[in-house]
Amino acid sequence: MIYKTITNYLEASKDFLENEKQFHLGVIPTEQSNPKTRNLSATIAKDTQAGVKTILSADEDIAKVALGQFKTPEFEAFVSDIKRCMDERRKVVFSSVGASGRMAIQMDGAWRTFWQGLVNKIPAHRFEFLEMAEVVSSFTTGGDRALVRSVENFEDYMTFGAKQVDEAEMTPGDVLVALSECGLSASINGSAVRGYELGIKTYYLFCNPEEILRNHLDRARAVFECIDEYQANKAKGIDNGKYIVKIPLFVGNMAVSGSTRMQVTTVELLAAGAALEVAANRWLVENLTKEELEVIGGEMISLEEYAAAFESLNKQLSSGEALAGLAKAVEYEVETYNEKGLITYITHDYLLDIMTDTTERQPTFTLPPFKKYAEVTDNLSWAYIKDPLYPSYVAWQHVFRRPIKGLEWTVEDYKEMKASQDIINNPPLVSGLEVLDYNIGYEDDPSRYSRKVSNLVLIDVNGSATPEVVAWYKKELSKYSGGVVIRFGQIPAEKISENEIRIPIELPRTCTDILYHLLVKVAFNCLSTGTMAKMGRVFGNWMVQVLPTNKKLIDRSTRIIASLAQIPYEQANQEFFKSYYNRKPEDEYKESYVVETLKRLGFDPNKDIE
């Protein structure tokens, strides 16, 4: 809990209102309501397909925005620098936080999977391929443990992001890609500034209007001032070894107000993923023979074709059999959770993609987080993920494809970085070893089928559910009350289960299969958001069930209360902290502080929108 060291709610509110104005974010577009999805909760309550289509409508500008950037000299420089790092065996390191941080780990993993997979196809280049696999890496605020559980308050510190750049041991000539989401996270802005200071080529991807970020947020302004300095020196012909380039990707307000796991991370994945693949293709064409290229398979498409493919993805998901399948998947989860049941997804190839979504549900909708295997608790995560092929220790190796990166920071480190007294007094458990305490392998986990309703869900993408995966699913299914196979993409004709939900989508198959990773991401965004909206855990398009794990989310909680209860921001903040301080620890996931506060103020968060 943030503000542990302040003794009562009035003092906490006073401190937030007076001293944390940089986290009062109502002026930021991505924190505001999207007109396209204003009636999401009412729409999906009446018609699931219409509700899912409403969510997808917020993605309609993504292809256009990405295409606009693909045509710029800055984006060409981005691609060229990735290719140069491949030629020179330099590092390309992604820095991000929250949903974007998990997405960065996903791109890192997909990149390594592709290059490591080429070793058996073309053995003569095995050493080069293994070197290519090591070119791309990532770190996320909170370390790799943030993949399974959000790390409270870490994104609020520029010093944390700067330290992670130092620990990445980057040198001039390497490339740092700061996926800043909306430009609000201090930690990623801190990493971008540090990269610039160290003379590391830095690319800053952000998803809000630059002018608004400059005018209202010191932490964003610090980055833009570095960009200004770089551009001024470049115009004068001065090269002082410092390099930073901006790539703006503002795609409008989020489908669910403030939920950057939606459109923001999608456009980042499309842009950064396309840059990686185009650079990889250039290297392959230069270094392999025609016969070797034929063995690799897959399509080599242009940047413009990536944008067109995403536009096609949005249209396909928004109609026909794919839309019907998505809606059916939403209704399946709603029925499960309304019966106090649990969902356990199983997949091997797309474990990381689905884990990214299921982890993010916790802070977005105040749901219980993943539990460690040895932990005894009745607060079980509603959805979980398991690999049917490997025990957990090996499954984690397949998730990261690299050593686990924890934060082995001491109390002295936190003091040096000027962390809050809360963090200094109770340093969070973010060591790399923490990740291994979460059982994601094929080991038996009775907690997942401990309830009357417990459903096993097999995920199949382009036929990724191999006979071994299907056999494990069918063997384990008897332990659960039910199960279903959800099939995405290019679906083989033969059924693998009598109970299937089919979401057919045709997209180009590229080297790291980024477009199908985008399919899974967008589909699961719709699945989890649609489920929560249909269950009343979204009001209109406000995430009324938000769990405030950082100052940005405290502000968001306050603004939702102020907007729906129609009271001043200052009063709403006091009322929020009153709920925040009076909550018993065992009731943390009972309902959000926002809903509790609104009910106390006489507002019904389940009523129809007028």
C-alpha cells in the first residue's frame, strides 16, 4: 500500500493534492474518456458482439498512425540503427513499464525464438544466428517479476529507470528504445534521459500530444529538452556523441479510460515489432544465399504492408465468424466468473502473450494476483496460465529465452535513488528468484481446479496446439468441471475437441510472427475487457475497479470518483483516501476503492448510463 508512512487519510490526501501535482493527469488525452466507447458497459450488457465491436472501434486509427511514422526519416533511422547493431553485434535494449514492459519482454522473447530456431534449419550460420539472438534485450520497471505481478509505485521514479540503464551496461553505439506508453511513467522518461546522457542512441516512443506533455509534466519535459538539444546541435553540425529521436504514436483515448494496455501498447507493438522484423529481413537478405532464404520461409513485407495488415486484422475481428467467436469466448468467461469459477489457459508457444494479458487484469480490475505455488490463499487469480510441455523451471526458460533479470537492489540503493520511505522501509520482493516461485509448468496444481466451476482453456494459434499439447489437455480435463479450445488465426480443418471456439484470421506469416502476436494481444484485450465490462466491472468506459498501485492510478481513481459522483477533485481525493485507509488487508480484492467510495457517496456504479 502506498503512503504507509502517513498516519491518516486526511494527511495522505493533503500530501497528494499539494505535493504530487505532477500526477494530476486529467488534462492528458489518454486518461480521458473515448467518445467511441462511452456506452461500452451498457452496450455489451445487451449484446456481446456489439460490445466487442465497440472495443475494437478504438483500434481503428492505429494503422494510420503507424503508417504515418513508417514514412518518416526518424523511423527509417530507427530501423537502420537496429540493422547496424546486428552488423556490429551491438545491443538493442527495450526499456518500458507495466503493460508495455511485458510487451517488451514479449518482443525480446519472439526475437530470440526466431533466431534460435534458425540454428537447426541452416547449421552453417549457427554461430551468427546465436549472436543475432543476443542483439535484442529488454528490461521493465520492477524487473522480470513484474511479468507475473505489478510492482507497486516503481514507475513513479526517474532514478529507477536511469539505474536500470546503467545496469544494462550499454555503451555508445548501442540503441535504447524507450517505450514510454503515454509519456507519463517517470521511470521510462528517466531511462531515456540517462541513455542520452551516456551517449547511447535513444529512440523515444510516446503516445500523447507532445505539447500537452511538455506543458504539464516535468518528467516528460526533461526528455523533450534532450531532444531539443540534440536537434539544435544537429542543425549546427555539432556531434557531441549524444543522440535521441522521438517517434510520436498518439492514437487517441483508450477504449477503457486510461487503460494503456489497450491501444497504446498495441501501436507500440506494431511499430517496434515491424522495425525489428524489417531490420532482420535486411540482414538475412545480405547474409544468406537465395537457397538459404527459401528454407527460412515466411513473408518479407514492407513497413506499409504491416500497417495494411493491422487494418485488415481490425476489420476481420470486427465482423463475421471472428467477431462471433470473440463474443462467445467473452460469454464463456463471464459464465465461469459469475459462478465464482476459475479459468486456466494452457499453451506453449503463446504462453508469454497470454501471461501479459492475465497479469494486467489485476491492477486494471482489482482482481487477485497470481499466487506463488507454495502460497496458501483463497484469493486465487481468476485466470492463470500453464505450459503443458515443460516443468516450471524449464517453462520459465522458454518464456524469457535469456537469464531472468531481477532487481537486486539494497536499502542503500533505494536511498541513493531517493525512493519513498515506504519503499526504503519495506523493499519489495523483485529479485530474479521471485519469478521461479510461480508455477507455470505442467506440474499438478490443485488450486486451479479447487472450485465447483473450474475450466481448462486450450489456446491454439495457427495450429500451435501440437498432438503433445492436445494430449495433455485431454488428460488433465477430467480434473476440471469443463473446458474449451479457443482457436485463432489460420485454423486447420481437423477439430481437436468437440467444444471449440473458432476465431479465424488471415495475416502474413513473418519472421517473428509479430502480426499473429498482435492478433493474440488484441483478441485477449477484447476478451478480458469485454468480460469485465459485461460483469459490471466497467461503468461506461471508466475502469471503476482499478487497483491504485501507483500515484498515476490514485489520480485516475480520484478523477473517476469526481466525474461519476459529480464532486470537486479535492473532495473526491479525500473520499478516495478515506476508503483507502479504512480497508482491511483481507478485503483488498473485495471491490475497488473507487466502487466502495461511490457506493458510500450514494452513486450506483451498476446503473444504466443516462
